[in-house]
Amino acid sequence: MKAHDGMYIGGAWRPAASAETIAVIDPATEEVVAHVPAGNAEDVDAAVRAARTALAGWAATAPAERAARLGALRDGLAARAEEIAATVTTELGAPPQLAAAVHTGLPIAVAGSYAELAATHPFEEKVGNSTVYSEPVGVVAAITPWNYPLHQIVAKVAPALAAGCTVVLKPAEDTPLTAQLFAEAVHDAGVPAGVFNLVTGVGAVAGQALAEHPDVDLVSFTGSTAVGRRIGALAGGAVKRVALELGGKSANVILPSADLGKAVAVGVANVMSNSGQTCSAWTRMLVHTDQYEEAVALAAAAVAKYVPGERVGPLVNARQRDRVRGYIEQGLAEGARLVAGGPESPRETGYYVAPTVFADVTPGMTIAQEEIFGPVVSIIRYEDEADALAIANGTVYGLAGAVWGEQAEAVAFARRMETGQVDINGGRFNPLAPFGGWKQSGVGRELGAHGLAEYLQTRSLQF
């Protein structure tokens, strides 16, 4: 795979401060496909200084011009769509169709949405005898995960640029090649030097240096709740803003009035997508006791269609594969009934985990409480609606969820769920709606106008 051997800082590719590198591994073949530089605090400091230098000019740029650059970025990503999809397939393991439609198509659409918002957002408004200005927060540290490498980059960088902020991006070390393609597209879009900067590296070194840098004004992080707590502590010490999109353990609540077959099939598909490596996946399927065994049989039939290496890709690395297998073994040890899959490897090569369905899962089991981040569905029985609500809300997370049933009944139930986003009867994902969590699933929102607001601060003048 094509890879740059430097960092993108100040509008150009420049040598890294250290000769250390990170191996990029194809999780389907376990082969090294490229190396990228392992950035350190010196690289981070150079990138932040470049962003700080460029800030005044970019913040003063007319919103229409910022919109034009974002439009050019969208077009540049679209022109690279095939290369981006192939890169995501190689470094993440996503099946080609998923890589093209979701990993590539969605972020291109999100980039376009921020080109439109940059041109139309009211950055100035009258409130009584005051004029209120929405102005950029400043220098943004964007620290992104590996599970949706381009989407998470665009969901942070595009609104930051639309707001007039400058950015230093530190992508996940497992998927840096997609980030390098993004940097190429930014450069070709005519974004001024220093407005966007890229430092590859590991989180404990480059990520921490970026989060605690005194010239960073906002840290936007997507990843585990444990790392989010650490970043929040680092940022809190300097009283800088944070936006945290963290873990999830989302409930898929199937009410008795639902189309059971559809609800189970879509629920299984939701978890199998991206090999279960989705923070918002509906990993807990809640079914009324009278329909429970029928739902278990339907789930077993549905998951059989997800063949590893075909419809389901590998997990991103050996560590993640072993972690998910450990959760499956723990589910068995705690008494859950294995309906499909299991801890055994389904293929000789690659970091694959068998698509797995557990029945007889109780709400207190580890697999019902902790984020597994793999293709594992836990089916939980409930007695009545109050019981279902208690189970749905009975974790430390609150990122997403789903409810199936008669429309009014489903909406009423969803309104009582302690979570940031709920799909009703398979409602489609909306890239303009705010995405983010309650409780330990995070702070702040991404996407649409609410995502733009994260990168703005207000000033009022009274007359």
C-alpha cells in the first residue's frame, strides 16, 4: 500500500522527528502492508505551532470561502473513493461493499453537509440589544479511532474547519493510511497551510502529547470510555474543552407488537456490520418472555448468513480478536447459552471471530454490561414494559438503541430510554442528526448543526 514516510505539517509532508515506525497490518492476511512514522511530542509540538500560526487567518476567512474549501475537499474525497475503499478494506478488514458504501460514501456525504452548513450557518445574530457572534474555539486536537477511520476524521475535521478552527489530527495507529489519503485531499482542496495537520503515532505518546499541549484549545476524541476519562482529566487540568464520543452497550428493544422476524433480522445485521466494531451497535436484544424462544431461533437462522471472510470481515488486530474471544468464553463461564458461533477461530488465517449469539443472558452478566466490540449478540428476556425499560437503562452507557413495535408505543418507550439516539422500527441513520451519548458514553455531539456548535464559542456585544 502507498504510504507517506513523514508528517503533514504546515501544508507539506516533512520528515518525522524520530526514525521509529508503525507497521500497518492487513487483518485478513496478518501481513505487514506498509509502515508509517511513529510521531512523538516533537512532531506534535510542530503541528500545534503550525495550527496556532494559521488560526488567525483561517478564523478571519469568510464562511463562504471556508465552504468552498470544504466543497473542494468533498470532491477530492469522491475522486479518491475507490482508493479509499480499497485502503479501508486492507488496513481495517472491512468487506469491499461495506468499505465503499459506509466507510467511504458516508464521510463524503458528511463533508458535503458541512460545506453547506459553513455557507448557511448564522455566525452572527441579534438578541435584544446584543449582537451574539459564534466564533471558532481555536486549535483543535482530533484523536480518531480505527473502526470507522475516514468517517470519524471527517466528523471532526469538517465541522472544525467550517467553524474557522485549525486542526491537528492524530489517527488510530491501526488505520493511518486512510488518514494520509485524507491529508492529500485536504492539500488538493486548497486549504491554507497549517489549517490542517496530521501526526501519525501511538496514543500513549502522540495522543497524550496532543491532549495535554498547552496551545490546544479543544480535544475531540472518539474511543473507549477508559481513554476518554484519561483525556478528560488531562484537558480538565488546563480547563480546555473536550468532546468525547465513547463506548456503548445499546439495547434493541422488541415490543410484543413488533414484526418479530424483521426486528430480529435487522438487529442481528446491525451487530454483524463492521464485524461488530461499532460503538452504537445494538448488542443487547431484549425480547418479551412469550416470544423469547422464537426470537432465539430467528437469530440463529439470521446469523448463519454471516460467513467470516465473506459478509463478515476480521477484527482489526490480534489483540482485539483475543479480547472478543475472552468475552465469549466469559459468557459461557457465567452460564449463557451458546446459540451460534463460539470462541473457536472460524478461519486459519486472519483475526476472525465467529459471529456469535447468546441466549439466556441475564442483565448482570459481563456480556450484558461491558462493551465487547465484536460480532456478539446477547438475547435478554423481559417480563413487561417496565422490566424492559429497567434492563435497557441498566448499564453505564447511553449511546444508541432501537425500539420495534406499534409506532406510538415505540416512540413513547424510546423517549424514556437514557440514550442519545434511538432508531424506531429500523429508521435510517441520518448524518444531519446529532450523534453522541448520555452517561459514560460521552460528552458533546457530532454531525449536523449540533456537531458544528462543538467547535464554536460565543461572544456578545451590548448596544
